Amino acid sequence: MKIVEMDKVSLIDFPNKIAAILFTPGCNFRCPYCHNPELVYPDTRPLLRIGDVLHYLQRRSEILPGVVITGGEPTLQAGLNDFIANVKALGYAVKLDTNGSHPPVIEELLAERLIDFIAMDVKAPWSKYEKVAGCRVNCDDIKKSITIIQHSGIEFQFRTTVAKPLLNKNDVHDIREMVYPSRLFLQACRTDKVLNPEVLSNTQYTEEDISKLQHSANDHHRRVFLDLTKMESSGGHISSV
């Protein structure tokens, strides 16, 4: 298990919980709007010592109820299950962020009751998935992950980053159908630090624009929502414990 960064306290990344955020290195996607581009390639950052991370979490366990494991793509990590088991043993609720490309890993984590909340990024309609992800994608794996999560019995969230010119209102409607009957949360595209700015428009959707996309995609069930916490840039990461 590899961890390269840690935010010691976050108020927005784990719904209804204060949490520490652990960042794993390496991702199999190359989304141009990725706002953690330094985490995409696995061997470019010094690693935190796992013992130090667990020691910090042990000291904070009485006042910090949650831990978020994100990346990068955490399901690429060897030793993920054992690490989460150690975190759970300290009394933490664990949230996993994933792109859904490794459904067997998600299935195993759920079977072992190692995660309490899962957030999956649904990148695009099927016809655009590889374009938005920036690489080859097995969409059957993405479909399987959606189904596994929908039947997981834990809290979950499907979310889509709406970036110009990659996605439009018809795409948002299609993505809503892909995760139906679950809710879909829309996030703004941050442009202050991204993997491939040349693919993106110079001006991105505003909060008002995204609100219009939301209303356009909604039916009478109101399944599309704005994730307003992600409309703002987060602070810097802490790389030591």
C-alpha cells in the first residue's frame, strides 16, 4: 500500500463526517481535467511511511471519525484491503473514491465490510467514455461497478465532472440514465491545475451554467444534484504526518 499525501482534516470530502484524506499514487485514467495531476504517475512522489500514517490516525481517532482514501486510483494498490482493515480497527468509518475500473476490488472490499461509503466518478456517456477518460476503457467494468455499488447496502454517490468542451446537457442526461435510479451529482471543472489544459476550454461552466444543466437533465424524480462543495478549490495537501 502506497500513500503520498495526506490532508489531516477535511470538512467536505466525507458527507456528514470530518475526515482525514489519504492520497494514493498512480491512476489508469488520463482525464484531462484531473485536478491531482501529480498523482497520476505512480513513481514520481516520495511515499509516506504507513506506520506514521496509522500512528497519526490512532492519535486522532477519538476526534476524527472518518478517513477518505482517494488518489490517483486506490483500487490499483496492492495491500489496500489490509490497510483499510487496520484503519477500521482504529474505529474509523472509511470512504473510498474510485473510477470504477476494477469491480472485483470493489466487490471484495464490500464483501469484507471494509468501506462505509463509496463515491464513483462516472466520466461520460458510453460513446464518449474513452475520450473523456483519455485512455482505453472497458465499459463493461464500469457498468459492473455501477451495479455493484447500487446493490452494496452502504451509502454511495455517483458524480460527474462537467467540463467544456467534453460534456454538454445531452451527455448529462445520458449519464443520469446510466446510473438510474440512483442520484447523480454534478461537479465543476477546476482549471487552476489540470493534467491536460489543452483539451479544455479557456472558460468553464459556471455554477449558474451547471445549475441549468442540472435542471435540464432532471425529470420529476429529481435525480440530478449539484455538488456545491466541489465548486471551490480545496486547500493544499500535507505531505508529512
